[in-house]
Amino acid sequence: MSEGGRDPGRLRVTSSRTVYENHWMRVREDETLLPDGRPGLYAVIEKPPGAAIVPIDGDHVWMVQQWRHTVERRFWEIPQGAWHDGQDATPEDVARGELAEETGLRAGSMERIAELYFAYGMSNQPCTVWVASDFTQGEQALEETEQGLIVGRQLIGSLRAMIASGEIADSTTVAALGLARLL
């Protein structure tokens, strides 16, 4: 930090405008001044807080596999997501809701282990990471965009190999599994 507590790498925003908005996100374009005074431009994706859940069941982890349109492939990942309807919910509510929605599982125990950002180089969306256990099976409540989602239990001992083979490639999943000390 420099004198006065101002970060020497901080950009100064001179103007901001919304360039795109839909139900799930808002994309903002900020005109900035770089620390050396030159003009700059920064795009920011604004999204509501999310949750990522590591559902541990003995020597297995419950995961979901779904098609990811942006990279045109299917991957295994932990249940995760955000609520976009402006609901007044705690981070634990979001985590429990996403777990139930995607897997049908209701967790008897939820432990908050970290708060990360999904991709802070382009988005302001925080993600609270949870470890869940002690499950009761219920019904899934998939969103229409989650059609074709598959739920499965993966052996904890196979997770490293799944990452190495590319079956798991989601950075949030890899970080959460590491934080849960499963890798």
C-alpha cells in the first residue's frame, strides 16, 4: 500500500455503462484511468453470490455431470450455482438449495470452509464453499437449463485421475475438493 492506504495498482473508474443484461447476469464496461494516468477499459460480469458444495458420503463424493455449452463438452463437477431471482437468502440457504436442486440430496450437516471468487479477473461473483454430509434423498428440482444433468457418486481415490484425464476440469470443483482435503 502507498501513502494514505491507496493501492498503487488500483484503477480509477471515470465512467461505467451496462452493455448487456439478462436474467442471470449484467455485463458492465468501465472506462478507467490506469495508475500511470493512461486511459483503460475493463469489462465486468456482475452475478449474485454462489455456492459450491462438496457432498461427502463415506469414501465417495456426490457429483453432477452436465454439458457445458461454452466449451462444448461434458464434465463432472460438484453441485454449485447461485440464485438469480433476488431472493433474500443466506449463503447456507443457497448451498442447501443448489445441492437439493441438482442432486435431490438434503444435507443433515453443512460446514462452511471458504469463500472464493469464481473468476475475479472478469466477474465480481463470490462463491462460498461448503462440505455437506449426512444425507436424506429427495426429489431433484432441475432448472430447464440443466436438462441432461447426471448425478453420480465418485470414489474419492479416483478424483486425481479424473482431473488428470480431463473428466473434471472446473476450477471451482478442483479448488473445493482441495480445500476439503480430498486431493
